[in-house]
Amino acid sequence: MKDDEVTSPPNDSISCLPFSPPTMPGNFLISGSWANDMQCWEVQDNGQTVPKVQQMHTGPVKVFTASCDKTTKMWDLNSNQTIQIAQHEDPIRTIHWIKTCVCV
């Protein structure tokens, strides 16, 4: 088995590394790191990665998690603390961000 190296990796430890959902066209990999950045690569069929976008934050990235324990938490990677932000009657399988607009 051959491992492939990510092109232009983060400069610090990676704190999360999700792949895009299988229903999305293409195969993308996103990382959040302790260097306060988020990066996205497209993963080719041959395993090679192509850098797509990068965003910087002025502080560490927060991660949202879902669990079979029926809770959703926000994880502050800087302090390594979690805060429960939601609860459900059944296990939580996925989290989706919904952007809303309040018009006045």
C-alpha cells in the first residue's frame, strides 16, 4: 500500500481532516490546523492532491461534532474545551451549517 502526501500541507498540527460527502461531485479533503488556517484540496483518482482554497483566522478554529450520545458540541481547539450546543432524542449522525439572513 502506498501513501500519498498532501501538496502544501499546513505549517502546524492538523486538528481535523474531513472528506467531502460521497454525494458531492469530486473528492475533497479539508483540514483545520493549530496554525489558525483551513485548507481544501481536491483528491484526484490517482491519489494526488491539488490545493484549491485556504482561509486564515486570527485565532484557532472551532470544530463542531455530532455523536451517537445524542449531543452536538462546539470544540475550541485553543483551550481544548467543549460546550454542548444541542441535544436530540436519537443519535446525531451529521451536522449541517444553515446560513440565514434576517432582513429588516
